[in-house]
Amino acid sequence: MALKEQLDKFNKQQVKCQSTLSSIASSRERTGSLRQSVPLPAAISQKKPDAAPVKFSNDTERLQNINNIRKAPVGAQIKRVIDLLFEKRLALTPEQINELCYVDMHANKAVFDSLRKNPKAHYDGRRFSYKATHDVKDKSQLLSLVSKYPDGIAVVDLKDAYPNVIEDLKALSASEDIWLLSNSQEDIAYPNNFKCEIKVDDEFKALFRDIDIPSDMLDVEKELLKIGLKPATNTAERRAAAQTHGISNKPKDKKKKKQEISKRTKLTNAHLPELFQSLNASSSRN
């Protein structure tokens, strides 16, 4: 009897559920027909354009790139930050650096410590900025800097001063405020100031003094022609003309009379008594 009662109860529940589902379905049908009969406003009925779908492949590629950057050696990450600071010329916090070039210095203490000690980076305790070899910001400061180097300053040491430094160097050279000279290895900027003292190496002085200059001007002119220079004189033509007119080519040797010191000589070198020994000897004889 208990089993039969349970079956009757179960059947009643099934009938009740079936009637509930039927009522829900009929109510949905009435609501749908009502929506179709009432027109919607134009602003509501217009369908919004679908946003551009985010491609999972692009996002995956970006995340892989970030992961590769952060797993790179410390030196490679520092170079990436230095290049960013050089390009932006702004003081950036570690958070801003992470957003711009994906180098996370908070997660990598070795990168942070190495960048603080890097000669090309300045850290004020909060932000990093690029540190140029020479602290100049414009053309006038650049001219003042070059003027302090009478022996010249290498252009390679000026290239990172500020973005337009090469253009300013060319402009200063065009206005002849400085000289830009090149050798086989590098370009050098010199101040156009003849008042400054230029030191010449002793080795260069010795090389200059050891040059053997021919005594005959004909030989001098031949050497000039060998290196592609046109002599200012024509010794052969001058000598031929001299012979035609019976003029001797050789200059007369003038014997220089040795200047003796006499009592009437004004003594301006009294601090060098050895110069006046002959004078004193002649005075004693007289």
C-alpha cells in the first residue's frame, strides 16, 4: 500500500509540472506577439555595429614578445631601456618604462641595480633619464663647449647631447664659428679662435724640424709638382732671363761683421756678465 501511495503522489507531481510548463510556454507566446505588434522607436530598433573582434592570435603574439623581453639577459634589457630614454629624452618611472618597453624592473632587481650604475642613465631616486656625455641643450651651449677645447673635441662625443646636435654642428661650421675637420678615423670640431693657445706635441715638432728642404729652388719646385701643387715661382725661367741679361744668378755672400761690444753699447743684459768679459778685458788693457 505504501508503494502505491508513492506512485500516485509521483503521478500527481508530474501532472502539476506539465501544467506549469504549458502555462509558461503560452505566456511566452503572448509576450512575443505583443512585442511584434508594438513598434519600437527608431533609436532602439537600430542595431549597434559589432565591435571589431579581438584576435586571440595577435594577443598571444604580444604576450610572447613581452615574455621574451623579460627573459632576455640583463644587458639586453638595459640596452632596451637606454634606447628608450635616449629616444624620449624624458624622466620616466620604472612603471612607465614597463608600459613603454615591457622591462619590469620591479620584478628583476639585477636590471634595476645595473641601470642605476649605468653611465648613460641618471636616477634621481624615483625616475630614470638619459645622461649624455656632455650636458648641452642647444646651439649656443654647443658653441661654448667647443670653444673650451682648443685641441678639438670628437664629434662622436657630441652626438648624444640632444636630437639636433649634428644639424647645429653643421650650421656652426657653415657660419665659420667652428671648424669641422675629418681624419681617417673620426670627425673633430675645433673652435675658430686664433687667440687660443694650441699645444703641439714634441714628436710633431721633431718631425717638422727633420724635414730636409732642398737648398736649390729648382728641387723645391720639382717636389711641389710631384704632390700636385703649383709652385709660386719659376726658377728655371728666372735664371734663363738672368743669363740673357748677364745677371748673376748666385746671390753675393755678404760677410756679416761680428758685432763687438764697446763702451758705448747700451748694456741691457747686465744680468749676463759673461757677455761683457771682452769689454772688461779691453778696458783693463787701456
